[in-house]
Amino acid sequence: MLGLAKGLKYTLKQLSREKVTYDYPNEPLPLPDRFRGIQKFYPEKCIVCNQCANICPTDCIQLTGKKHPDPTKKGKIIDTYDINFEICILCDLCTEVCPTEAIVMTNNFELAEYSRDMLFKNLEYLDENDDNVRQVNKA
Amino acid sequence: MIQEMLQSSPGWFNFIFFFIFGLVLLLVVLGFVTYSILAERKVMGYIQLRHGPNQLGGRFGLLQTVADVLKLLLKEDIIPKMADRPMFILAPVIAFAPSFMVLATIPFTDRFQFADLGVGLLYYVAVSGLTVFGILLGGWASNNKYSLLGGARATAQMISYEIPLVMSVLGVILLSGSLNLNDIVHAQKHGWFILLQPIGFIVFLIASTAELSRTPFDLPESESELVAGYHTEYTGFRWAFFMLAEYVYLFAMTALITILFFGGWMAPFGFLDFIPGAVWFSLKFCVILFLYLWFRSTFPRMRADKLMEFAWKILMPVALANIMLTAIIKSLFF
Amino acid sequence: MIKTEEMMLNVGPQHPSTHGVFRLVVKLDGEIITEAQPVIGYLHRGTEKLAENLQYTQIIPYTDRMDYLSAMTNNYVICHAVETMMGIEIPERADFLRVIAMELGRVASHLVWWGTYLLDLGATSPFIYAFREREMIINMLNELSGGRLTFNYMRVGGVKWDAPEGWIQKVKEFIPYMREQLAGYHSLVTGNEIFLNRVKGIGQYTKEDALQYSLSGVNLRCTGVKWDLRKDEPYSIYNRFDFDVPVQESGDAWARYQCRMAEIEESLKILEQAAEQFPEEGEILAKVPKIIKAPKGEAFVRIESPRGEIGCYIYSDGKKEPYRLKFRRPSFYNLQILPKLLKGENIANMIAILGAIDIVLGEVDG
Ligand code: SF4
Ligand code: SF4
């Protein structure tokens, strides 16, 4: 009986304690800077080195480059860049290898869509996804 | 007035009159059920550091249960193909009807009572025992193994705990000398029976928790073992009937405890008499209700194989000893 | 004697208390189990086969998803295996960060176990209390690694991120808070007679059984075998810390409960010391080649995860990818004893026994 009474006392004390729930979605979740969310892509920074597509463990990045329009410049610029968020596991490896930080993580994580096709995000979407971008990208 | 009506010859007027009265009580009880569910969710929420319902109907979620009930009514009614159809349909009704019938005999205040039966207490216990049939039937008719196990458990549990339940109130009956609930309340003019019958009260509280199959005795519908027990296959308003029965019993049992051990509608001290009985009744009622909710959010479930043992080997002897003790006290001091 | 018909009951794969998609086919006589047959594989993702086509760094996020309640230890075991093969020295600071992260993960994992176990036994509140504390740990690990569940924090040769500003201080502050809460847990549950009644003498097995079934972790220690890899085969920097290995003798669910609760305390001790001795500065990643290639050969390492011994075997033929990768997943081995324990028990005890083993289905199914 003593154990039961102790338990009752404990729960009674909790009655007045501070609530621990988040008021999501009314208030955005507090997330640290390092949080890994939907990527932001800077097309102008990308040098089409393909490293991100190679490191991706789930093969969800598809990119194509084209010749630089300015014939005096060498190298390529990005033409299309798609991430398939059906299989992206937001593991951070693509942003880790990118030499120019053309692809970085943001704190946005709301990916719910009505159709699976909508999860196929292209260059424009990733470019426009420019709020809550991660400040520090490399350790 | 009702007493006269009961004794007068039957007629259409009487029928309509009683029908309307019954309807009013039903609505009152439904209102109570709505808000006791909300209270349960709120209290549990607060104990568990959550807010509980707080979206619909203002900050306190006052319309949440209403919306839930509406949803249940609108839900598709599924009857499993292999279920025993007539029984499946009948079971919730059988479970619910007695729970409402017992309310007739409960004196909420000195005037607000439907039937002042001479054997009110006995009537309560006898009629409430009928619900078990509904539950067993529901468990059986669903043709689901979890339901069957839940129904069997419920039956075994309710029948065995009924005995200590009745035994524990025998002390109260001895002291008041009556089975009539009004008389029992009047007998507590000079002191609540909880003071004279502490052991009886504890046994009654435990046995009533088991009767209501609430935590720690919620084995018949233990969601972590039997999914939902006897009402696993029920949906929509049929399921709502089972839930309703459960909460109406909670209402009735809480009211009964108030009457048996806490002096019903009477003020604890004479000089507080100016406050109406209804207020006293609801105050006491709320405290006891909170007790049940508090238990629910604190305790784990009893062990199934120790359940029967507990009823027969511990509660029964204690209740019997309590009767002996009461008899001795009564013959010595009263 | 009344002869009754045996009933076959499918518990799971969708059942509230099987902790995921675990299925148990039980034969019942009344409520008594006469035979139990676990059916697993609903969550099989072929991690080991996938790994044969992945570079070592790419495998790390996959290990997060095995034992998703303590992803840090999984991260560690694969990194540790590759490091052992390549003979890499880990910088001290990285080692400290790894240990702190792993021990925080262990506390979080045991908290989840505590909460869900009580939920299985029908008490609803402990779940929320446990998750309140776990949320704090998860938030800390989120700050550290950027993930709440799948951390992908460790790398071959070190860790990905250094501790952010003030993070060690947070860990330090968390320790006394957690101790206080733990005392609260004990007053809520540990002394509760109903609870004691439910776990004492349930799912009992002997030392010999435990060894024969190759149980590890708490499931082994509850029978009196003092075997903890952090002590007996120290890896990383565990030999620098002073902590005990809690053991119990009786081998029942109650012993397992006590062991786990005591382990939380021991982990807090380790955390306290690690946070105290945390080096002011230093590298967090050793010098490793850009493309990691394990030399030809094989290696097997094992460490102590919250659930038991997690092992990793790598056979490499010198390429970027392993030729064969195998994980010894403790939940899978611990689950083996279940059919034996369930015989002759009733359904309510079945849940209590299954819960006390503490399985994570991601790990069982691989
Ligand atoms: S986060 Fe991981 S899975 Fe997603 S695109 Fe980048 S590398 Fe691929
Ligand atoms: S790694 Fe960076 S620069 Fe290279 S292709 Fe990917 S996004 Fe462009």
C-alpha cells in the first residue's frame, strides 16, 4: 500500500507542473542550426562536379550540366538538379562533400504532399527554398 | 409525486409522463458523460504534462466530446461477416440498458429521485449485474479471439468482484438498518459512514473499480494485450453504446459511493445547511470522480492470474471480517 | 477434466504491444500459451546486402536505422570496425564526443524502454514522463548532430561535428536533473505493489540458459553474469571512467527492470566524468584518406549497445566497398529465448515477458 500511496503522491505533484508539449503547428518547432531539413541549392555556385550525386547513399540526386554560355569561361554550369524526396533520407552527406557549398541544409522539414509525384523536387524549388538556411555547414 | 404516480392505475398520461422524465434524465446523464470524458482527458492530460483537448470549444476543449460523439454517429457501421448478426446487434443494448436502469433508484437530493425503492441498494447491485451478459455476448458474437478473451475475462472479473462489493456494504446496511438509499443517507446525519466503515469503504472502492473495469482492473479491455477486449470489432454508435454504458456506470457508482459513505446530499455540518443539497452532492461526487481518474493515471494493470485470487482470498475475508466487526460495534455501542 | 480446444492467436504484426511489426503465433489453451512461434522479417531492409554496394561512409546512415533507439552505438560499431582494419588513431576529443553521445543514447534508450514497458503493463503516465526526459536528450543530440533519431554523427576517424558552444555545459546540467527525475520514477513505479506483482518471477531463466541462447546485455546480466564489454573488453576510452556493471541474480523481469534502471545511473556517472574531463580543444577527425578503403582482410569488433552486444564483421578485398558486412544484432539474438519463456504463461504475462526483453524491430529484422 505504501508504494501505491507514493505513486499517487508523485502523480498529484505532476498536476501543477509545467506542460511539456509543443504547440506545433501553431508555433514552429525550435530547431538547432545543425538540423537537417530540405536542401537549399545555389545554382550559381555549383560546378557540376557530381560529388553529391556520387556520395548519396540512396541515389536520389539527379543532375545534368551544360557548357558555360560564356565561351571565355571554362567548366560547366548546372542545367537540371532534382532530388527525389521519396527516398532522400536527409543524411547530410551531399552537403558534406560539396566543395563549393552549392547545396546546403535548411531547417524546413514539412514535406507532406498529396501525391508522390510532388515529392520530386527540381532546381527551382530547391533554389527558392531559401529560409532558415543553415549558417555553419562545415565543422 | 412520483411515488403517487407509481401507485396509481396505469394510463396514457402516466406513460407519457414517465417517458418525458426518463428522457430528461437521459439527457442529463448524457451531459454528464460528455463532460466526465472531458474531465478524464483533462485530468489525465494534466497529470501527464499535456494539455488534453484544447482545440474545439475554446481553451478547455468544451466541445471536444460532442464532436467525438458526432463522429461516432456518422461513422460507417461495420458488422464483421462471420459475426453472429442478431447477437452482435443486441449486445450493446443489453450492456447499456441496465446501466441506465440503476439510475432510477439513486437519490440525488432529498427530492430528486425517481423511484424510492425499499430495497434500492439490492436493486442497484442486481440490475448492474446484467451488463455482464451484454459484454459476454458482444465478445462472443464478434467472432474475434481477442473479443472472446476480453468477454470471458470481463465476466469472470465482474462476477467475482460483485461478491466483495455487496459484502462490503453489508456493514453500512447493518448500521443504518435499511436497504433503502434514502434511509441510508438519513442515517448519516451525525457522521458519514466512511468514518464508521473505513475498511468497508476501501473494499468497496477496490471492488467498484473492478466492477467498472477501470485501471488497475481494466483487464477486460486492456489495450496493450487484447487490443480492445470485447469491443474490438465494434465501430460507430454500437461502440459508443459500450462506452456510454461504461461511463454511465461510472456516474452511478460515484453517486452510490457518495450516498453510501459520504452522506449523499447532506451538508457535513449542520450550520452549512443553507447550501442546497444538490451542491453538496455534486461536490462530493466530483471528489470521488477525481479519485477514479487519479487512480487511472497512476497505476499499472493487475496481473490476470492474480485477479481472482485477490478477490476471493483477500477482499472476501476482509469484507467478512468487516461485517463481524460492525456487528460487534453495533451491538456494543448503538 | 474438461477438454478444451486449442486456439491459434495471431499476435501482431499489428498489435499495440509488439513494439513494431513483430508477429507472434501463439497456441492457446484458454488463456494459457502452449506454444509460441515468433515470425519476423516484416521490417527487413537488407542492410547487409545493400552495404556491399556502398562506400563505408555511405553505410553509416543505414546503421542509424537498425537500432533506431540508440543510433549512436550503431554508428560507432561500423566506424570502429573500419578504423580497426585501417589502424586509425582517433583524436581524444572525438573519442570523448563519441562516448558522451553514446551514453546519452543509452540513457534515452533505457528511458524509452521504461516508458513503453509500463505502458505495456497498463500504466499510461510513466510513458510521458520518460519521454519528457528523452526529449531533452534528443534535443541535445539534435544540437550536436542535426538529427533527432537518425544522427549520422560519426565518421571513420572521428565525428562530423564538434560540440557546439555551451553544449558540454548542458550535458553537465542534465545529469543532476536526470538523477532527480530517476528518484521520482522509483517512487512512482519501483515500489508499486501492483507492478512488483506483475514482474516478479515472470520470464525467469537461468545463467546456463542465458549463455546457451547467446543472450547479451541486460538479458544476460540479470542472471548474475557480470559481462559488460565496456568493462571487459574496453573500447574507445571507457577504461578511463569509473563505473559499475549492475547485475542481478534472479533472472526474471524484475531483475531486468532493476538492471536497466541501475544502468541509467551508471551511464550518468560516465557522462559526469566524461563531461568533466572533456579536453579543451583538439581535433575531431583523424587524418583519413578522402576515399576510405579498408585493406584486404577481415575484422570483427563488438561493443555494448543498450540492448546487448552489437558486433560488426567486415570482410574487405581492398575496395571502397566491403565485400561482406555482417552485424551481430543483439535484439535478434535476445529474442530467441522468447518461445521457451512463453510456454505455460498466460497472455498478460506474454506482454510483460516480451517487453522485458527489450527488442527493437529495426534491429531484429536487419
Ligand atoms: S541528404 Fe543524403 S539522401 Fe538526401 S540527397 Fe543528400 S546525400 Fe542523398
Ligand atoms: S557537389 Fe556541389 S558543386 Fe558538385 S555537383 Fe553537387 S551541388 Fe554541384
